[in-house]
Amino acid sequence: MYNLPAENDMREKPQESEDSDSGLSTTFRQVANGEEMMSRIAAIADALLEQYAGSLTQSEAIELATQAVQEGLQKLPK
């Protein structure tokens, strides 16, 4: 004979809500937001390098792009 799981064991377990995961989903959101911000900074830096070819180094373009994003975030309503 085979040992079959009880009927209750075969049911899907309910998914936990985002609020009940001890901040894990908040951490994932923060990482996703950070990745999105880095992507935007990179896009701005690329545009600056293209616009001012020869006048800016890559690190200068990244610094300017980071400042622009930070200033933009400060202007957003809280």
C-alpha cells in the first residue's frame, strides 16, 4: 500500500498578504525602486555623454545625473 497524503494536505495553502511578510515585500520594493533609479541615472548619464561628447568624463556624467535625480526627488510632493 501507498501512503497517500490526507485530503487537507493536498489543498493549496493560502498566500500570505504583502503586509504579513515582516517587511520582506517592502525590501523588495525598495530594491526595485533602487534599480529603477539606477537605470534612470544611467540613461541621463548616457544622454549627457552623448550631448557633451568630449567635455565630460563618464564619472562626471554619472555625478551630474545623480544630482539631477536627487533634486527631482526633493521636488516631489510627500
